[in-house]
Amino acid sequence: MRVKISLITTLMLISGCSSFASKDTLPPASLIIKNGQVITMNDNKQLIKNGVVVINNDTIIAVGDHSLLSQYDAQRIIDAQNGIVMPGMVNTHNHLPMIAFRGLGEEGIENRLFAYFFPLESKKLSRELIYQATRLGAIDLAQSGVTTFADMYYHVDEMAKATKEVGLRAVLGETVIKFPVVDAKQPYGGLEYGQQFINDYKNDPLITPAFAPHAAYTVSKQKLQQINAISKKLNVPVLIHVGEFGNESARISDNPKQLSPVAWLHDIGVLDNRMVLAHAIHVDQADIDLIKQSGAGVAYNPMANAKGATGIAPAWEMYQQQLPMGLGTDGPMSSNQVDLWRTLSYAANMQRLKHNDRTIMIPEQVIELATIGGARALHMEDKIGSLEVGKKADVIIVETQSANMMPNYNPYATLVYQANPSNVSTTIVNGNIIMEQRQMTQVDSADVTKNIRAIEADIAEFAKELAKQAITSPSLMK
């Protein structure tokens, strides 16, 4: 009897030790997301119905079905509750601090950029406003499932500080332009400012520093060539407005042959694979060929372009020809949005209207533009844009329990035509949960609100008077 008990005890101990040893030898994971409809956006556009995403620190280490749950020792598990788990979205063109001016200049001002935007910025921009407005904008982005944004603005060091405080990823371009601005009292002062910013942030895990020459008609040939040379040396992106307006060729001072803006950039030797072209509305097939040959990315901004009546970009043609293209909102005075949800349906419907064809820009293609397409446009597809092993852990969960999300037969269609920012329940950037169950985790939202209210009170009266003057200014776009 004693022998039998000893044998049973020994077997139990061995079994127990084996169990403990097995758990101890499981690979570690800092976070697992389970029970999700996983939209991977990998090359096969794989959709996993009862999917699991495994994250360790800042990196995705496994994507698959529920069997992964027994293969990793996770510190934390999030139940997606059959929500849509997808790559964080990428907003490829913005001017985020202009969120402080959102809703202004809506009185029907024809020359809105030069008679209203620029004078408003000249009078009211400051380091503090840019910092506070970026915090607000970054919260807005995070709450809507955008994990990476590209931006062209001023005092980008303040933008970087605010962006990192919220926890987002960003490509931040210091604006270079031919007249004095808030952070550069001399024309083209942004060039020097930008070089310092690049030096300070060149190895940052969240911030990719860049140059942002405003446009071909506001930056000289010489300065564009100088920026190109420096960007090549430092291996940084160059963000620029191109083909936004129909008369840009005539407004480029060093353009005697009246080349299109794209052809002119090519002609002077600056159109290359570090460039990201915002808008690209007024481009033809020859321009598209040049963009494709160069490897430059394109930011398609359908909602802002519709609101500004600047035209419909040939996005379907560019998509078919496999240009690296993503979606953007433009600045918060252009579309009044920084989230991409309404832009998703605009991206499809504007092209369908233009081509009189309801079979193009299907929801799966639109989600591609909002994720891996945006990553390609920013030349970051090796790091973000899809849920794949080895990529950065930028992941969002979109709940499917709300009335507007049901039924959910096709997750892509649900996202493009039903979802809104409030359906994003969780946002993860670089492996960090920056919003969970709609609550920001890294930043004090109440403090942001207090500071924005103070900015609003300071601006309101001046903005009203400026609008009265601007509304009589003739358009420069004709």
C-alpha cells in the first residue's frame, strides 16, 4: 500500500513538474488579442474569423486562429468580443494644429487659403497653440483608430512632443516656404529649422522627421533641389502639395515651358521615392507615369477636395496602376475631420461618381488604401499597415455590437459604409494601449480640453472680423 501511494505521488509530482515546465518554456507575449475578426491586410488580404494577434513589446509575433492561445504565455489578454481587429489606419496628409481653427472661414470665402488661412495663422499661431492643438488632434486621431499620421506644419518639435505624449506614430515635416512664418522670420527659414528637427528625432521610435516644402509654386527651384539633396543625404521623406489646383503650372515662377507640377518636379530632378505628393488632383496619364517611375507616394484627400471644390483626383487610375497611395483628410479646416471614417466612403463614392461605375473601389480596396496603402505612400510598409509577424504592433479593435454595426456580413463593407469613430474601442501603437474602451490612457484629456477652450476664446472675435475682410478678396485659383 505504501509503495502504491509513493508511486502515485511520484507520478503526480512528475506530471505537475512537467506541467509547470511546459508553461515556463512557452514564448512570452506582452499582449494577446483574441476572439476577433482579424483583417490582416497582408498580401493575400487574409481574413481570420476567430482570430488571434500576439504582441511582444512593440512587435507582432504571431497572427492566426485560436490555437495560438495555448502557444504563448501572455501578460495580458484582450477579448475583442467578435469585434474587427485590424491594422491601425494611416492618415497620409494633415495639418493637425489647424484643429484649433476648425469651423472657421466657412462663410463662403473664395480665396480661403491666401485671404483667410494664411492671415489667421500669421496672427494667431504660436508654439503653445501648436502644442495644445496637436494634443487635441492626436486624441481625435487615436479615438478614431488612426495610429500613424503624416503632417506638414510649423514648430514640428512641439508637434512631436504632443504626439508622443498621446502615443501616436507620425511623419512630421517642417514647412519650408518663401515667406516668413511663425517659426521662421526669414523666407525659407524652415530649411534650417527642419535640419535641426531631423537631427533631434532621426532615431525616435514614433517620430519620423521630414522636410515639407509647401508646394512647387511657393518654393523655388533652387530650394527644392537643396531640400532634395539634403533629404537624400539624411534619408528622410519630403512631403509636398502637388496638383491641388488647376492653375499651378502658371504659378510656378521657374517654369518657362509651362510643365505640369509633376513634370516640373521631375524636370528639375527632385521627384523621387522619398516624396509624398498630397492631392495630385490635376494630373494626367503622363504625370501618373512619372510618379510611378519615381516611386513617390500619393495622399488622396477626397473629402477635403470635395469640400474645397478643387476637383476629383484620378485615384482609381492610380490604384489600378499600383501607385503607392493612401488616404488623407488634409487639415482640419479643409475637411473639418482628422479621422478617416467619412473619408472611406468618399474615397469610393467620388470615384464611382466620376467613372459612373458602381463596381470600382469596393470596400476591400478602400480599407487597403486606409492601411497598407497609406504605409506604402509614406514608404513605411516594412513597419506598419498590416498585421504580420515582424511588423510594429499598431492595432485597433472596432466593436460590432452597436446598432450601426449590425448586421456585419462583410467586415470591409461594415467599416467603409457603417462605422464611425465611436465604434473604435481600443487603439494600440507600438505595442502600447493608448486608448482602451474609449478612454485615453497616456494623456490627461481634461487638461487638453481646458487649454483648447482658452485658445478658442482668444481666437473667436479676430476670426469673425477677418472673415468679413476675406470674403471680398478675389480668388487666386482662377
